[in-house]
Amino acid sequence: MPNRTIGYFIDFVKKTHRLKPKEADILVLRLKKKKLSAIGHKYKVSYERIRQIEKESLIKLEKKSYQEKLFDE
């Protein structure tokens, strides 16, 4: 995403229906530079689990984007 700002990506994550609300919120908080431990405290899970959710969410978004490109062509 070289030409897009973080603000644009945050808006995209908030509006997309590809992620569960918790996944979207975690991504938004991470993009806003919140610490894993602070987010983990909010959701009452470990920082490692937050890292895993973040990674899984990004993979979901990547797969969907790739699939859409294939079907658009």
C-alpha cells in the first residue's frame, strides 16, 4: 500500500464486512500504535493472542483482495 495512508486503511478496516468487529477493532488499535498488552487487557486475553488475531485478520484481508482481483479480470 505505498500510495495509501494509514487513515485510509483504518477507514477501510472499519467499513469492511470481511472481518468480525473484534478483529477490525484490534487492527485499528494496532494501526494507531497501541501496545499489544494494552489491547490484550481491553479484551482480557494475552498479548500473544492479540498478535495472532492481528495476523489472521491481515491474512483474511489479503486473501479477499486477491480473490476479488482474480474474479474482476
